[in-house]
Amino acid sequence: RWTVRAERIGFGVVEEEVLVGEEDLAGVTIEMVTVPVAIEGVEVSVGQRCPGASSSPGVAELWREARSVLTSVRRTRTGGASQFQVSFNRRDYRIGGFSPEFLQHESVDTVVATGMVPMQSASPEFLANRGFIVLTDDTASYYAPDADVLLSEEFLTGHCFREEERDDGGPWVGLAFEPIDPTALDIRGTFWLPTSPEVWPYIEFTWTNHPWDLQEVASPVSRGLSVEPAELEGRVGGRVELSFVEDLGWIVHRWWMRWPLPIHLKEEWGGPPPGTYLGLISEWDVELIRVLRSGWEGQPALQQTVRYTVNQE
């Protein structure tokens, strides 16, 4: 006497008894009926990828306006080769902690650059994989976006957008962006689009995080030395200014960026305790003065953002 048990996913379990003798053969027909399989419930909820992100129709409209400007910049950048007269202004500001920043070094150079664009950002793929700040030993590379980056699929899928209003009531409306991952070495900022023909669009940005926990001296030794976390909000970041040129479209005519330079104190020397301190704030202000090409003489020049490598030594 045997019990034949049949099981199959999606069907009920059936048992049939079979009685056979030695060396006998028996055929068994089992009829099964379908039965829904019970599984643990799955709860689904809909949420925003970023806190404060907006799903209003105004965001989509702002992005269409921003995209038209950025597409024009990219089209102008790839339109052909030219020569540009470029002004580079480099400044380093020493941080006193208990006193305002003071200018330690400044240099101004005017150069002629050959090519459609004398500057451009790293590739969107690189920035998506490595971030906008890349730390290697004691060297940090700070990156800024250009039109190719802001239009890329990598940037769009890695960032959220919302509508931004100005506190000063100026004639701009903002499309703000921020990374999905708040811990990433990324950028956040706003693309300010004009609501009046008297002003031009511009992009301002800053980095969401930095690779160091920077400190700074908050008071002189004579008053009892105190050390506090360095406040970088409003002191570092970048800006890209655009303008419209007839027969060319939207171009970038000025760019600047400020980033921190740390000092690594490893031993006691009678001053601040060991740690990583905000030593300098470096600033690069780049402006293309004019295009050195027949037919474009005297026109505002094209400019793009650029990556600069910071040596921490």
C-alpha cells in the first residue's frame, strides 16, 4: 500500500492510495484543480526622490526654458574653431578665523586660446562615477558643470529639481537642483531664468559636501584660543553667467569659482591642536574678452566652466 502525493505550484495538493503486489504495475491518474498561491503582501507607496522636490507643472516649464538655453550653448560650443582672448584672475585669500579673509595673492593674465571652447567640464560619465570632488591622497580636484553635464542623462537621473523664488524679489525665477544622495560629493544650485529682458540668465552652484571636516581658529591666542568647525556656506561655490549674441545664440561670457584649501596640522606646536584646518580660499575668475575671428570681432566671447586641480601640499 502506497500513498502517492502530488504537489505543484498553483494547484491544490492531491493524495491517492495505491495497492500493488510484488512485481505488479499500477497506473495512477491524479486530477488537480488550480488554487491561487498565497504570498506575503507587498506594500507600495509613492514618494519624492528628494526632500522638497516639486512635481508642479511649473518645474517642467522651467526645465524646457533652461534646456533651450543650454542646448544653444552646446550648439555654439561645437560650431567651429576660433581664437579667444581670455582673462584669468587668480586670487588666494588667507583665513584668519577671528578676522575677515584677506587677500594674500593675486595674478591677472590675458591669453589667446585657440579652439571652439578654451574650457570645458569633465565628462558626465566621469562626474556620475567619481563625483564633483575627487580626493587622491593630499590632492583634491574640484569640478564644475557645463552645458553638456547639465543636459546629460546622468545628471538628470542623479538630481531632483524644484521651483525656487528669490528672497530679494529680483526679475528671475529659479530652477533649483540637488543630488538624490545627500552624502555624495556633488553639487546643488539654481539656474536663474530672467523674467525681464533687462537681465540675463545665470547658474550658481556649490558643493554639497567636502572630503574634510575642516576647522578654523575662532579667536586669537591672546583671548584664549578656540577652534570651531569651518563655516563654508556662502564662502565657496561657483557662478556661470550667460548672455545672448545675435547670430550665435546663448553663450557663457563669465565664470568664477571658489573652493577651500586645507592645512593639515599633525603635531602640537603651541598653536591650534592637530587637525585639518581651512587655510586658504582659492578663487578663479575667468572672462572671455572677445573672439579673435573675422566677422565676430568685438562680439562677447564664448566661455565654459572648467575643472581645476588643487594641490593640498
